[in-house]
Amino acid sequence: TMSGEAELELPSVEFLATYMVMIAFAGLISSLNMHVTSPEMRKQAMKDLGVKLGKIGKTLKEIERKTFHLCGLLVPLIYALLLEYGLTRRDCAKICWSITASGWTLDILRLNIKFISDNFPLNPILREKERKQLSGACFFSLGCTLAVSFFPPAVAMTSILFLVLGDMSAALIGRSFGGDVVVVKLGREGKKSVEGSMAMFFVCCVLGFTVFSQIHLREYPVVIGAAVATLTELYEPFGLNDNLTIPLLSSLALTWGFARIHNCERENPVIGPLLWYRNH
């Protein structure tokens, strides 16, 4: 059947669970290493890596902020483990919507009630502009929830990894080496670097190639998905927060790409790319 053929093309739940555990473990080790390393050792490490002296301070601050973002790896990890445990994609989507609704409610209260605003636990890592508007965590939660709700697990998890690790690599490489090789600035406000964007594209490609390692012609949808994620981070289409748009648009791109190669190998192509995984 069509659903059976499509199912054979997607990584198994067991593979996804193992992969996400390994990624989350690597993130945990990186985070712990950051916290146990002294400031002097961090500065020396930056110098050894070739970061210019004038950029070391900002780079270290960005590393501290992005280290917290590694907590985002818990989303695909828990999603994979819940599927492995026996829950369905719909069950996981309901959980995600509950968490997202709670998070948005709390953040709206933060913006309107001074006591909550003064004692909000995430205040130390909020950007200055987030203190008077919804935080990136709200959009991250909504983006992940939409990906989980409307796309197959492997695609949703990969798009979330694009957001967490791809966006992090763009920020860190951009802070550390942005403008050193290519002086041209990119993005809506002309503040983003070619080096950071190339780092994100490379990391997203590596993630996609490994998640979909057993799929024939995987390089086409993966490169398309990585390019869409990178361009979304770079230009923030529609003026929307990229924590929302990266998982959503990269999921769409991956789905379209896999539907295309899926149809190339079928005698009776599926009409409409989004029908490729309709029973997943």
C-alpha cells in the first residue's frame, strides 16, 4: 500500500530514539564542560581557536546564552522516547499543545503583572528586547508543536535539531569569526555574517544526512531543508520569530523534498507532496 511504501522510507522509531539519546548526551557533555571550565580557560580556548581579542568577550557571553538553548534537545529526545514507549504522534501533539498553551499564558502574565515579571526564572537569559515582548521560548514551543502536529516524527525531529543546533552554530561562528573572511553582511538588518550562515547550513546538512542515512537520494531533500532553515534564520520571513518559522518551514521543505524522490521511484506518483506521509 502507499502508506506501507512511505513507511519503509522513514527512519524507525528505534533508530530515532537512539539517535536523539546520543545527540542529547553530547549536548549534556558540552553544557557541563562549559560550566566546569574557568573563565580564564575559556578565554584561552577562544584565543587558541583564532578568535580575535575584541570578539572574545561577546563570544563567551553568546556561548553562555546558547548553552541554555541546548535544553531544546529535550524536545526531540522526549518525543522519540514517548513514541518508543508506545504513544502515538497525536498523543505527543496533545502534550505539546498543553505545554505551549501553558508557556504562552505564563509569558503573557509576565508582560502584564509586575510581580511575575520581577521573579520570572528566565530573566537572566532574556534578550533586552524580550523583556517587553513575548520571549523566544514561546515561539520555540509553538514551532516545535506545529512540527510535531503536522509532520512525520523523523521530519519534525530533524527540523527541531536544525533550529537548536543549526541556529546555535550560526550564532557562535558568527560571533567568533563573522566578517573575518567575508566582510559582506547579510540578513534583514545587515547584521548577520556569511561565516555564520555557512556554519548553520553545514551543521543542518550533517544532521539531515545522519538522521536519514538509510534513505536513497536523501541528499536532495536534506540540502533543500538545510538551505531553507539557513535562509529562514538569515532573513526571518514575514517578520516572524525564527524559533517559529525554522521548524515549520524546514519541515515543509524536507517533506516536499522526500515526496519528490518518493514519487520518482513509484509507478503511480502521489498527487500532492503532503500526501506522501498521510498515515504517519
